[in-house]
Amino acid sequence: MALVAQEIPKVGLVMEAVKVVRWLKNVGDTVTQGEPLVEVETEKSIVEIEATASGRLKEILVQVDQEATVGDQIAWIESAEAQVASTAAVAPKPQIRESAVERPSPVAVEPRVGDRIRSSPVARKLAAEHGVDVGAVTGSGPRGRVQLDDVRRAIETPTRKRAPPAPAAQGLSPMRRALARTMQLSNATIPQFTVERSVDWTVLQALRAEFSTKLPHGSPKLSVNDFLLQAVARALIEFPALNATFSGDPDSPDARVVQASGAHVGLVLAVENGLLVPVIHDVERYGLAELARRRVDCVERGLKGRLRREEVDGATFSISNLGAQGPDRFTALINPPHSAILAVGRQRDCVVARNGGIEVRPLSELTLTVDHRIADGRLAAQFLARLVGILEGSDWRLS
Amino acid sequence: MMHTFIEILRRALDEELARDASVHLLGEDVAAGGAFGVTRGLAEKHGAMRVRNTPISEAAITGLATGAALCGLKPVLEIMFIDFATLSMDCLVNQTAKYRYMSGGQLTVPLVVRTQAGAAGGAAAQHSQSLEAWFIHVPGLVVVAPSSPAEAYGLLKAAIRLGEPVLFIEHKRLYTMKEELADDAELPPIGKARVARAGKDITLIAYSAMVQSALEAAANLADSGISAEVLDLRTLVPLDMATIAASVSKTHRVLIAHEAVLNGGVGAEIAARIGTELFDELDAPVLRVGCPFAPIPFAPELERALLPGAEDIVRAARQMMSGGA
């Protein structure tokens, strides 16, 4: 028998602090390596941390609502495997590296598989309405079935509430803290410049209406964001120099620009007291219909705080569209380690000169903020011109 | 003033005979009052032409009544025991229920078949059955099963005025039940269930005599803090899913009780429809209380042991509420 330290693994690029939401095991319970052990609230979502060893949960060091930092030891697991234990116990804390294309370490936040969660239909309905994970609710029914009262209790329990509004006197919420840290990092370490151009939506509007009639039954409606995603992905593939992240200190010999293999695009999503950037991976592979489906899915789960870690990670570029109620134009700060962010102003009818005459066209101002370490003005201007060309053209992939 | 089920049925028939000259009563011994005395005195009051004794042949008299209805009369046929309705089945299923459909709506069969069902007092296996499930399987037949004397009054009159073939099932255990009847009692619409008792924790769905058992069970459950809502279906065809949905959406738990055997019963049909139409409202599996899959015994002790009642409903409801189902 040996003791293995359970630590908080690194989950996001700038994640440092997490708050323990719920222990899924009690002291004395048997745990299996890879099994969800504890739920923690990160800046972006609630994630499950898996047990790093099999054995018995010996001691919980960080209680519910207490904060911990990446690398902190939060529990002791008494493992029967002495070999594993001795090495794990002395293992160094995970390093936080600003590696651009760093993929998640194999810390599972996947929904548990295997034993099915028993729950009554009406309990599932209520849980969905309140964004409660039925799997995280203890069922009081036969064979552990989660029933209506169990979900009601879970909703009423304060720890289950999403993003509780923190009184002014209290500290930052984990999400606010992470946002502050991320934006500070962005502003302090990334030299950013912007280029602007207006886009004419006339053709896109017509195509959007036409495509809407061709969508498979049950598909979500196409949004301008779906077109933006596809256009950005195509431009990124054509301009691989921008489809990259900057890694390391420029003075260091390790500094490099790492190009991404596909177009992974983040979509900035405003949520209560903060924002999320769900990432749609390999956007270039999908038609508009599938992008709409993925976007709706990401947004819905994002609003419930139920995005998996890899779904908010791995992008090189993000899109911030403040919609019809937004400003005419705005400048966005890059979301590290992305290379650029596109800020989309509200669409409005503008008088434009066309073919020697005056026309009224629906336009938006696009503002592209670029990491100057990665790209320069000419590349940014070419990229933006190409992006506008795609957006104003009729070459779209629906499915 | 309190009236028995039998007296109230007699009053309803009496009033309909007086109201509408096309209403006729047919059946074995009905001129003499019938086996249970429901029609006693009506032949004397309305004449032998309007209240007619028939031969003891259910097949023949169901055909006679169907023919009379096709020709414009509104016969009320009494089949003495639902157990004997097997002999009426060919006519009821293949003729009576089909005319409106096969004539493209040119023909109607305004026929009420009164019959009585259920077990009481050791009538044994051939005179105690609850066979309503056979009839709800036939498109074209309306099936009514009142739960009390006052209910029977309105439902019988509504059935006679409906203008469609109606099987009107009276439970023999209710015959001696007494109830007040208002002079201006309203006629309930056919196809509309009623909330016999409001509650919030569990819905008890019943019809016919089992409604009384469900009400007794609900009172018992209330003593232990379980608030049961009792639905009296009144009609099995058409089934009032709207009232069921409203109740289940409130309680999220359902127990269906009937005296008939569970196999292929009305409860199975309702449970299936709830499972399909109200799946998202359920917090527990739908439970059924009914007779074991066995004939009704003659010995009174065995009959009592077999028949489902309030105690069975209470037990099943408690099991469901305590998370045992």
C-alpha cells in the first residue's frame, strides 16, 4: 500500500485557480484510475477531474467551495500498486507552458460512460431546463434512479447554481478572474494592431434565404456566424501564416510560430458575468448546415457551463460578433494564444458608390486584430481582403 | 333524498321514454323489470310496445335492436350479463359498429346496449367478468362505465341521445349504492373524464366501481400525507387523454386500477398512451392494479381474495411513493 497524491491537472491555457464544486467520492470509497473523482469550476466550465490512481480515497484535502491551483494536491489515494504510488508521489507538479498548440493532457472530462445513469423522464426534463447534469445528482429512487425531487433538491442547493452573482465585496468569480488574467496577458504580452474593412452582405443575405429552404429537416437556422465561420476557415487555410500561434519569449531560443493543421475557430459568446469562447474544430471540413448545428450545440452547452475542456481549446482565431444591437465597429483584444480576432460590427444600410452610381447596401465594419509577432500589416490586409471577398461571394458549401 | 343506482337508472329510462317516442326498451324480462328490477314498472307506464320482452337469444336480440336503430328507433337493449355479450359480439362488432363507416355516414345506429358486469356476491366465473377491454378494441363502439348512481343517470341519458352505438356497462356492486340526485342534474358530455378527487402526488385512474375503491384509497393515503388525485374516466372510448395529461403533468405518477384482469386490459392501453404521449412527465413507471389472470371463483372468500380493491391501490401507491417502483 502506498499513498498517491491527487493533483489538479492543467485544464486551460491560463487556468490557474479552480473551485471545488463537488466530490463525487467520499473518503473510504474505492476509486478506479480514470474514474471521475471531483467536479471543479474553472474559468470556463465545470469539469470533472479523474482519479490518477486506483485504490481507496484516503483523505480529501480541499473541501467544497475551497479554491485550489493547478498542481495543488487535493486528495490522497491509497493505492495497492506500490510502484505507481512511489513514482506518482514524487512526480513534479505539471508545468504551465504557453505552448501554442498544446493539446489537453489526458485528463478526462468526458461524460462518464459505462454504467447508465438511471433517471426518470420528468427528472431529465427539469434538469435540462435548469442546466443540471443528471449524472451529478444522487438518485433516491429504486436502483439509484434520479427522480423529480432529487433534481429539485439539486436545483435548490446553492452549489449547483450556475455562476452565482458575487456581491461587490467578495472576490472575483473564477470566470471573471480568468477573464481578467487572460485579457491582461493579451494586452501585456501581445503587440496587437488592427486593420479594417467593410463587408457588403447583399449576396450573402440572398444566399442565406435560399439555403434556408434547402436545409435538412430539423436543422437549426443558418446564422451570419455560420457564414463567418466558413469564410474565416477558408481564409485561414489559404493564409497558413495567420493560422498559427506564437509560443515562448521572443528572446528565448525556444520561441516559435506554430502553425495549426486545420482551421479551429473560436466564437466569442457573452454569458452572465463574462464570456466564453467555444471552439469549433476543423471548420473547413463542414458545410454551413453542420456548422450551424455545431454552433447551436456549443452555444447551448456553453450557456449551461457544460463545455468540455477541449471544446474551448485549440483555436488560432476567434470571431466576436456583437450582433444587431452591437456597435457600428469595435476593436477586440486577442484571446491568447490566438493569432487574431475578428470584430464584426452591426449590419446597417449604408450609401455606397457602385458602378458610378449611389446605392444603399447592407454593410458591416470588420475589424481584424492581429498578433504582430506572427504577422504584419500586409498579410493582415490581404487576409482581410480575401475574407471580405469570400463573404461577398457566392461560393459556399451548404452540406 | 337518496336513490339507489337501480332507481336512478329507472328514472333516467323513464324520463327518456317520456321525452322521446323513438326510445324503446328491449331485453329478456325487461317488461317484468329485468333480472335486477331496473325496468320495473316502465312497461305499465309506457306500454308493452315501448318496453318489450325478447327471447333468450342475445345474438338475435342484438340484431333486432340494431335493425330497429337503423330504421329510426332509439332502442335501449339490456344484455343481462356482460358475460353473455359474447353471443352479441358478431352483430356488435361486424354490424352495429360498422354501419356508419361502411355506409359512408348515411346510416347511424343510435343503440344503447345496457349490460352489467363485475363480481359481487358469488355469481361465479360465468356471471362476474369485466370484459370491457374486448369492446374498446372495436372502432365504432362507444364504451361507457359509470362510477356511481348520479353519474349513471347523466351518462345513460347522454348515451341515449348520442346517436351512436354505446355499450353502457353497469357494475352490479354499485346497484345498491345510494346517492343524492339533483332535480336539475346536468348531462355530462360523452368522452369527458372527471376529477373525482383533486390531489398532487399521484394520479389514480379508474372507472366503474373501481372509482369508489380509488376514492377510498385516496382518503386512506391522505392520512399518511400522500395527496392522490382520482380520475373517473366515465367513458373508455373515447378516452379523455386531455384530462389524463393535465393530471399526470401535475403529479408525474400514475396508477391505473380496474377490476378486469391486467392482461390486455384497459389499463394496458392507457399505460401505453401515457408512455407515448406523456413520457417526459413521468417520474416513475406507470403501475396497474387489477385482477390476477384467473377466473372469478364462486366461493365468497376466494372471490374477495381475488378482487382488487382500495387496499391494493393503497399498497401500490405507497410502493410508488416510497421509491419502490
